Amino acid sequence: MKDKIRNFFKRHYKGLIAVVLLAIVIFVAVPRLLKSKADEMMQGMYQTSQPLVQDLQVTLTGTGTITPNDQYAITPLVQGEITDAPFEEGDVVKKGQLLYQFSTENVEDNIKSANLGVRQAQQSYSDAVESKRKSTDDLTLTSDQEGYVKKLYVSAGDKIAAGMTIADIYDNTTMVLEVPFNAADVKKSWVGGHASVYVGDESERLRGKVVSISPTDAVLDGNMVVTYVTIEVSNPGGIASGAIGTARIDGVDCNSEGTFSVKSEGTLTAGGSGTIAKLNIREGGYLRKGAAYIILKDGTVGDGVNSSKLSLESAKNQLESAKKSLDDYSVTAPISGTVITKNAKKGDNINASYNASLAVIYDMSKVKFKMQVDELDVLKISVGQEVSVKADALEGVELTGHITNISLEANTTGGVTEYPVTVELDEVGDLLPGMNVSATIVLKEEKDALCIPVDALMRGEVVYLKNAKGEETSPEALEAGVPAGFHEVKVTVGISSDSYVQILSGLKPEDEVYVPRAEMTDMYGLMMGTDEYYYEEETDEVE
């Protein structure tokens, strides 16, 4: 048997030696190799860092879009043809500068009519006062008008009240002719002077009197600038309302013909109340001022004065309103700035269907933007606070602004509430409306602060320092999952940013702190199946 064993070893001793060597490798070298690999992986699961002395800031960031300091879209207040628009896109305009001039032909007609209405109302009021003065106890109503009775509204026996319309009166004994003269030829000294008036084909020449000159010019076809002159002339009996006429003043002929109208046309109103006993007027008849036109049986006389006074006030208000509306025909720049768009030009006719702006002006003396600030941060900022700004389009350029408004009108989306904060730039520079910018607001700042990475600070304001030579690993460090070779230290912290936290006490600049890498630690634990193996191996190495 022994011989068989001896012969077996002799024949297979080389193979047996290989088996023994393999066993030695398996039971000695492999554990050492695995431990070496584990050490390498362990080193990748954390890093160390020495505290840094640096300036530390707590900041708030946001984004926005540049807008001008002010902008204004000019909309028309009137309708009509634009006769002038002396500006172009890109022009810099001053506040109050003329941008658009509309034709004032219609409003000038309204002013003329209103002026005529005031004169008539003033005359009616004066006549009513005189009529009241002349009225007698027999309740006689005297006329404050003079002219032909165009229409009569009452009859004998009717009951009338003060202010009631008795008749329509028109006076064609004096006719009014309004004609245009070239604006350059018109002189203010003409008012009160004489004019030669020609009716129809100029076969009949009359002597007239210049009573007024229009305060504004008008533009006729062919861009001819004219001024209208009003002339009164006694009617020889053949001039009817609407007849054509021309005029010459100081040797200057009018630009074109005009039409005649009666000097006065109005209504006769009752100067008292009562029952008509006798009616002394008829349609088509001529009524002279001061003549007794009604005799009352009973009632009161003289109430027409108040009615005439109210009519005069109403006429004056209409004239004032017409004059004020003239301002709307000249459109001026509401702000100083740059013209961004010009949608209407000279010659355009603006009507009721026009729904666009005439022009848009940007005030680029300053620019601003709005950023959204979370409700958790909005109480940390204040108006006047400095803001650092960078524009995507201006690489390497850093600008400065200040908070000018923190709106209370919050926006809530998905349970998150934000407040719009307006930032005004101190300088415009090359910024343009529409450019995107990012903003940084410094909430807190510490100069020369002792700082460590935020990942190095553990719960309870604890950090782990690397052991000095001969110093043992603290049980607290092992229990917290920190590798062997570190011990726990309690610190006092100050401000912190996303990356660093300030250490007020507990560390020195030469200390070396443990900084975990969470993702690597998780990977190692999955590979080993438990964290316990990791800590036992690290502990054994120290021992």
C-alpha cells in the first residue's frame, strides 16, 4: 500500500505541487487581492478637504427680458386725413413734438357755427332783457327777434309757458358771406374794414363789412393753404341763402367763391306765461324787434330772460367744446424717446374702422426687466438693493442694476407662489428690448470666511477630521458610516451657499475633513450587500 502511495506521488508530484500552490493562492493571495480592490473602491467613495479662507456669498438668482423704461402706442382721437407726419421710424423725438396733423376743416366749420350760435344767443338774451323792461301791466309780450316769421306754432286762445317756442324767425336783411383767401395775403387789420362783394357772375357789386377772420388755416385741394374771412352785406332783396359770391379786400381777390347765409336765424320764445288773448304775427309776415306780438289774458311776463340766459350759456359751452376739440387734430409725442414703428403716414385717411396705433415710441433712457422670486425668498430682498446682471447676447459683460419694485400681485402655479420683482439697469449700454438677462442678488456676504464643502457638514453640525498619527478612529465616526481613520468634531456654522458653509469655530485651516461621495457609497454597498463588511475591513486595517 505504501509502495502504491509512493509510486503515485512519484508519478504525480508535479501536479500535486501545482494543486498546493493553487490552494495557497486561493486562501492567501485572493483575499489580499480582494482587500486591495476594496481599498481602491473605498478611496473612491470619499475625499478629504482642508478648510478654505475665502469670501462667501448667499445669493438669489433669476432671469428676465429687457423692456424699455416706458413705451407708448399713439392712437387717434379724431378721424380724417393726415396732412402732415414729419418724422420717421428710428427718429428720436421730444415730448410735445408734433407727430401728426389732421385736417381741421370739419372742426373749423363747427367752430364757426358755434361762434354764430353764441352771437345769436347773446342777441336773444339782450333782446329778452329789453323786452322785459318794456313789458307793461296789460301782459304784452314784445319781440326780442327781428325778421320774417318762417313758422308759427301757436294760435289765439292757446296757453303758453315762459320759454315755449312761438315761431321760427329768420332775418335776411343782412347776409353773411364766408370766402377763403390765400393765407399769406390775409391781414388782421381787415377786420372792421370794407370789402367789395360780387354776387353770382359778378354782375352785381355790393359793399360789405369784414366782421371776422378764422383763427386757423385750412388746406384746400392742391395743398393750397387758405384762411376764411367772414363778410356781412346788406341784402338788396335778391340774395337768397345758398347763393354764390366772391369778394375783394384791399385789392386782394379771394381764392375761391363762397356761399351766402342769413345773418340770423333762430326761434322766438315766449317771455311770459298765460293765455293768448291776441296774436299779432303770422307766417310770412315781418316781425320787428320790440314789437308787441302777443297780448295775454292772464299770467306773468318776463320769464323769457332766464330761458335766454340758459341758451346763451349753452351756446358758449358748445363753442368752448369745439375749440378744445381742435387740439385733438394735432397729435404730439406723449413722451421723449425713439420711434419704433410708424404705421400711418401723410395722406392716409383715418376712419372709424382704423384699429391700429399710429406709431409706437420707446423711452430708452433707461431699461428694466422683471424676475420672479419665490415666496420663501421675497422677504429677504428690498427696494434699492443692488443686482448683478449678465446678458446672454453680451458675452463677458457684467452690468449693475437696482430693485425698483416688489409687486404684491403674486403668481401661483402648481402650488409654487412667486412675486414679480422689477430691476432697473444703471446703464443701458448695448442692451436692447427683448434681450434675455440673468440676475444675481447678494443676500448675505462674509469676507475671509473659513469654509468647508457643504457635503462635509453632517447632521447636528458635526464634521469628521482625519486622525493624526497614532490617533484612533472614534466609535461615533464608525457608527455614522465614516471610514476608519477619522474622528468626530462639533463645529459652529455661519452662512452657507450651495457649495460651501462657513465655520465659525471647531476647525483650523490645517485640518483635513471627510467629504463623502454619496453616489459611490451607495454603489459599493450594493456590490457588497451590506455596509458592515466595509467598516469591519477598515477597522481591521487600523488594528
